[in-house]
Amino acid sequence: MKKTKVWFLFVLSLVILLAGGASSLRPIAREALSPYQKAVVVIRRHVFSRVATAFSRLDLAGRNAELLREVERLRLSDAEVERLAAENCRLRTLLSLPARPGYTAVAAPVLSRGDTSGWWHTLTLGKGANQGLALGDPVVSAAGLLGRITAVSANTADVLLISDSNFRASCEIETGQPEIGIVRGILSGGGHHNGTIELLYTADPLRLRFLRRDFEPPPRARVVTSGLGGGFPRGLVVGHLLESTLASDGLHRTASIVPAVDLADITDVLVLTAWKGDP
């Protein structure tokens, strides 16, 4: 019964205010409604503000998460830009190598190193016969000779590196002394150590055999391909001489050669295709 009276007074006061009512009744109606109005104000200030704050925090959290995702996307984009810039620099360096008559240079990416065990001194390239590559084509980098192609499919090719013991190339030492004449030998890879196959980055130095026995080449002398034998054009840098020793029979010298190319860090190469030999 008491609740009914309260609601009746509330409705009556509201009707009086809305209808304009007598001026003497308005203050009474306002006083009757003031507790309810105060309650509405309290609810609006405390409850509504907390709900609005909660939604605002959810919105800020969503925006923050989106900003973090955008930052991550930009970071990935920067990394991709840096990777492409580095790749572009490597390719520009390769393509800036001096042209050699008789061949066309084809840039190729390195797909893998060695076979599935990772032991052999070989590379697999991402280009093949469809791009003009053929058996025996020399493979180089900006620093010097890498090896030669030993197998070709439509879009891939295998490269035997100069570090392999089966590799052979005719080379000469740049003595810097014209009166000495030409000092030539046969280059082969170290490849093995004490009969055990070594990992690429621990391979022995290259071997330059059958050098003239009457001349001891100086350390750090540059070794380049001689162009003889039809395998490689003349003048490709192979490496630098570490030391030389006289063979046990005393008939020739053998030199240890440090490769000019870091064989453990190869990502792109140039293949010299359709080479016909020096004129």
C-alpha cells in the first residue's frame, strides 16, 4: 500500500510539472520528484560513467592491438626491404663484372648446398637448361671462380665447387716479374683430409700442382685461370698463394691456395654460358 502511494505521488507530481499546473503546486511537485532525479543523476554519474569507461578501455585496447599489428607489419616490411636491397646489391655487384668475349652471364640463385647430408662440395642453382645453362659452364661470383656445372635439368643445375677434390682447372700464378715467365699448374680442391670427407667450411686449401721447380712463388701471389684446356676463360681469380713446397721427387712444386670466394657464404652466382674459348 505504501509503495502504491509513493508511485501515485510520483506520477501526480510528474503530471503537474508536464502539464504546467498551478504555480503554487510546482514547488511541491519538484520536491516530490527530487529524490528520483537525484537517483537518476547518481546512476548517470557512477554507473553510466563506469560503463562508458569500460567501453572506452575496450576501444583503446582494440586500437592498441591494431597499432601493434601495424607496427609488426611495418617491421616485416622493413626487413623485406632490407633483404631485397641486399639482394639487389649482390646482383648489381655480379652484373658489374667486366664482360668477357664469347659468353653470356646468367645470374642464378643458390637453392641448396650439397646433397641432403650436407657433406659434398656442390651447389644447386635455381636456373637450368631453359635459361641457357649447360654442362661444363663456369660458375663465378664477384670475388672469383666458384666451380663448374656438372648436371642440368630444365630449371635447376648442380655446381661442382673448386673445393672438391675432383675439380680440375689449369691456372697460373701472377708473379709480377716478367723475366720469370709464366708459372702454370693444375688446380684441384682439397676436399679430403686424412681420407675423411670434410665439411665445406673446414675444407683443406686448394692445391696447385706441377709448378716449375726452379721458382718459389711469393706468398699472397694471386692465382688465376690460364684459359688452357678449354674449361675456363683466362683471368678468372681463383685465390691467393699460401705457401709452396718442392715435391718429394724434386721434379715440381705444389702450392696451397686460399680461395678468393668465401664458399660458405654464397647466395647468388653468375654462370658463364656458351663460352667458346679464348681467341
